[in-house]
Amino acid sequence: KYSVRTMRRVTMRQIVYTSLRCIMRHIDELIRDIRDGTFDAQLTSLYGGDFFEQRNRYLHLLFTFSKRVPECTKVALISSPCKVDHLGGYEARQSDKAVTMAANVDCIGIAAKLPARNVLFRSLGFPMMNMNLDGFLRRRQEAHSPRAIIRGIYSRFNYLGYNVGGMALFTHSGITSGAGLSSSTSVSVLMAMAMNVLYNDSSISTDELYRITHWVENNCFMKS
């Protein structure tokens, strides 16, 4: 069952991600505060009554990140919700209006800077990926994969003149792939938000982040 977080009648360029959250802290402080219940009010607003389960989910991701990338201590903790089209499907949203909702099912991520120009990406339950990003060119064989999203976000940020750099990004998704809940879009938003926070001082607007992720979905991930 999904509970609705936001529901608005909006144009496609406004459909986003107004309920997205991002916190930048030292990883040990985040672990302590989540354990102590400091963020229980925020977790309740995001997930309702099951925030105890969500607390454990966040802690598991933080501990996994800390163990695998111990040199990264200052991290961004990000939540990006799934999106449900209530009226008007994906095709309608290309140029028309739709009613869309953000549900309490999301993808969460922990991101930190890396000195090298590469990305360590891991979605819990799947193997780690280490991508060198000296080349930004789209690779058709990577379509419909996280690699396409990562390369696309870097490519678009670089093309538009924004700062880019190395990153470790670990995610955990509660969104069922292929269920029509925009799981790939949620990962794209996480990646774009991480790049915005880590390398651009959160200076990129929500509208611009939408345009970037929309371009990546259509031109790199090859969403039909």
C-alpha cells in the first residue's frame, strides 16, 4: 500500500520532486541522531507510522557505506520518492498536463566526494560498480542500466557548465523495478541532487534539476 505525500495538477516541468529531502552531515553524527530518534519527526512525515522500520533501513545503509568507504566521513543523505501518475501517463507528460503523486515509497542514497574522477556506485543487494568518468559519451549498450544514468548525469552537468567530480553513492530502493513507479527517475534525481550538493553548493534550481534528469531519462537511459 502506498500513501500519498503530494498531489498537484502540474505541467511536466513542475513535476518533481518537491518532497525530496537532503541532509549533509558527518556520518557518525547521522548514525547517532537516527539511533537516538532525532529524525523521528522527519521519518514520520515521510513514511507515516512505519518509521521504526525506516530508521533501521537508513542505519543499515549508513553502516554499509561506512564499512565499504571508511575514508568518506562527510556525507549527503538523500531521499527521492517514487512517482505515481494519477491522470495522464508518461506520454501525456511530455507536452501536456498530468496529475501526479509522490508516495511514501522511495529510494534513499548516501553520497560523498571522492578525490579521483570516478564513481563508486552500489545499490544494496547488487554488486559494486566502479566507473571511470574521463569519457562522458553515451554508450548505447548501457541503456536501461544505472551506468547510463550515472554517465548521463555527469555528461549533462559538464555540458551545462556545472561542477562535477568523483563520488561514492550507495542506494537502497523500496521501489519495485518495472512497476510503473519511476524507479529509474528516482535514481536519476538522487544522482543529480548528490552532484548539486557535493559540487555546486546546492545552487542548481529544482526546475534545472528536473530538466537534467528528464534529458538523462530520454537520451541516456532511453526510457520509452
